[in-house]
Amino acid sequence: MIESTMGAGLDAFGSDPIPVIGRSADAGGQPLAAIRLDRGSLVSARNDWLEALRPVVTNMHPDMLFSTFGAYELARVTQPDGHSAWGPVFFYFGDASTWNDPKDPGVVRLGPDDLAEVDFARFWHCYFGEAHDGYGVIEDGELVALAAVNHHDEGVEEIGMDVMPEARGRGVGRAVVGAAGSAIIERGNLVLATTSPWNIPSARTLRSAGLRFSYSQMMSFDGFDGAFPMPAQPLGRPYPGARMVNYYPAWAMNQDVEPRPDM
């Protein structure tokens, strides 16, 4: 998976400075990708960006590159060409040795016909038009939680999950992820799921289901007509009932941020 994303193997990873390698326009994959492993990091990008990217990456510690600051700095090079930057994204994997499925009897399997009826404007992490399998919780006739499964690479299937606001905090996210992951493992495949560092509820759900962090990735982002995609504020609470207060006043918030155009 890493080799197909980066166009290079693990021996290309390094540090101080982080290697920046090129890939031709017809090589497939993303115009920009950066992955951080325990052994080092690597940036892979379009050949015509390399001259501008290398000074940016060379003087940057991995902690900075794989952060919101890093996304801003990478976008200085890519955004004028209509490709923004997004990340970091946490990649988690699981198998039979790690999996923890609560086996909730309220979870139902959703086949292709059922998935065709899903409102993907609400379940927008669930692979509209791409999911081949799904597991949901239905309450009062309404779908309130869904884990959809999409083939990723050979031997790997990825889970995307959404829980409606009225159903959060009751374990239904873990229930549907657990069921989806169990089905993937029964097929002999690895379970993959991703989340962003600011999505605390999702990260907790994935970890509790038995997924284990593997690596961080920065990537190109081509939506919104070349606009820079802003991450959300951190979601969730440290613990139930904890008070959450904006550290900065409203006037100090980024006044340049526009609403998402399609929602």
C-alpha cells in the first residue's frame, strides 16, 4: 500500500532532511503524498513541484510537516496549480489478533440495495457509490449509524463510519465498526480505517474496536475548485460532562474561512 501511494519502497524513507522524490504525471496516485513511519518520512510529488517543495521540506521537522502547519506550507507550492494539501491523517490497521467486536445484536447487514437508499449527504464518510458492504443500526425506522466497507488494495478493505448526532455516545459507532471489521477478517483481509487527529470520538472508536495506529499521511486535495480545505475544530470531550470553552474569542477566529459549498 505504501509503495503504491508513494511510488517508492521503504528504503526511500529517511530523515534530516526528509527525502522528496518525484513521480511522473502518468504514474498514478496522488499528485502529492507524504508518509511518516517510525523509520523515517518521505514526500512524493509531481516532478514540476520538486524544486519548490524541497526547500520547504528540508528545513522542517516531521512534527511540523505532519501537522496543520505542514498542510499550509505544502499548499504554498501546490495550491497555485489547483491542488491543495490535507492532513495529517492517521492510518489504522487491524487483524484477527487485535480485533474487538462487541457483537451487538442490534447491528444489521446492509447489502448493495440497502446502501443505494442511504442518504450519503448525512453519511458522507461511507463511500457513496463505492461501498460493497455495510453494517448499520436502525432506530425507529431510521438509520442512525453506518459502517461501510470499500475495497482498498489487494488484501485490504477500508471502513468508513458515521453516527448521527442523536445517537452519539451510546456505543453504536463501535458496534457497526466491530461488525464490519469482523466480516473483513472472515474474508481473510486486513481492516483499514483512517481519521484526523482532531476527530477524537472517531479515533477512540477505532482504537476500541482493535485498530492499531500504523502511520501518518499528508495528501493532495482537489475539491472545492482549488480552495484550501480547513480542518474542523476538535470534536468530542476529554470525558463525559467536561466543559468545553473556546480559548480564543470570536474576533480572533479565522475570518477568511468560508462555509463548505456543497453542504
